[in-house]
Amino acid sequence: MNANMFDYTPFANLRKGLRGWWLTPPRTGIYRLIAPWAFRHLRFFGAGHVAGGTVAAAAGAICLSYGVYGWAALFLAIAALNLAGGSWYLIAARSASAAA
């Protein structure tokens, strides 16, 4: 068996390959949940989530006005998740730029 397959090293600089790629740039705590390509451009992805949440909220409001409550609930739930994720990205971008 390949022993490297079962080797886990939580440091990005010590390991190459997919696991090393996923851990770059070095992040701490809950910020490891953010995908690396999104973490490198937090403001862009945060603004995209906020824009998508706004569009979904508008679709939910339109569905509410027509009385289609099931679709309205779906769109409003998507809007809430997008707005929460986008604001988290923007807060993380603000705190990262202040620390740097």
C-alpha cells in the first residue's frame, strides 16, 4: 500500500498535490470552509452572493404578490442563505485587509 495516501499533514508548505493546493493560502479556523479560489477573491464572491441574494429576494417578493407561497418560501430561503454567506465573505475580507 502507498503510505503517503494515509499521511495527513495540516501544513500547506509540507505537502504537494491536491491537499497542499486546498490548504493554500494558509487560513485559520472556520475560514478553511471557504474554497481557495473564493478565499483569494473574497470581495468579488461576497458581492456576487449579495447580488444573487437580492435577485432571489425580488423573485420571492414577486411570488408572494401572486400568491404562490411555496415558491416564495424557496426563493426567500435561497435569498437569506446567499445574503448571509455574502456578508460573511465581505466581513472576512474587511478583517483580512485590516490585519494585513
